[in-house]
Amino acid sequence: MGRIQENDLVKQLEEKKLNTALLNVDENDEYIVWLETKLNSSTSRLEAYVLESALFGALTFSGFLQIMATDLVSFKDLENFASYIFTTSQAFINLDWNQLEVGVAGLNSKVSLFCLISLESLICSIFFLAVIASRLKLSDIADRVRTSINLAKAYNAKEEAFQEEN
């Protein structure tokens, strides 16, 4: 499956040919309504996902700020935590068991736990922002589809008016 690129979506729109010559006036109206409903459903879901990501991102970032503001963790503690992580991982790679014990002992504290939680909440808020950014580019495609649907409505109205005259 994988990720669908914007160009792939545009190609699907361009390649999807519908033989409108075979549709009568009512079927044409039904197809336009179906397209509009599908577009509205997709854009409303997209807007809900973006809002949801913004709220979760703000929530996780507020968790980071709360930990930092309550003086549970200082920037010096974060620096020490990073140093312990580096020392522990380097000792593990080098199979230096004495240094590994020193690193694990440094990580085995409440301050290290709060450092880990604050860093995880900061990383999560960054990921939620990335989700928002990746979804926003789909709004351009939705605008193109909305324009196409409006053109189809205009041409359909002209076709119906022309058929009423004849």
C-alpha cells in the first residue's frame, strides 16, 4: 500500500474518464451530487484530522511545559540525562559492562524519568505538527476538485436549459 503522493492523486483525477454522453440529465445530476458529497466528506474528515492533530500537539507540548515549569526538571538535568543516554548506549555498543552500570545507575532516578517524559512529549508534539503540515497540502487538491465540480454544475445547468428550449 504505502503513502499516496499528491501527483498520484492528480493522475487519478486526470485518468478517470466518465463517458457523459451515455448519461441522461438525471444521471448527470446524480453523479455531480455524488461527487460533491464525496468531496465534502473527505474535506470534513481532513479538517477534523487537522484539528485533532493540533489539539493533541498542543496537549503534549503543554505537558512538556508543565514539567519544565514546575522545576521537576532543569535544563542541566536534561543535559545530564542526554549524557547518561549517550554513555549507556556507547557502553552497550562497546560491551563495556562497568560503564553500562554507571549509565544505567544515572538513568535510574525520578529526575531521569521526568526528563524522558518531557522529551517524549516534546517529540510527540513535533510529530503532531508534522501530521498537520502533511495534511495541509491536500487542501490544494480539494480546491481543484471543488472547482471542477462547480464547472460541472455550470455546464449541467446550461445543458438542462438548452434541452428545455428544444
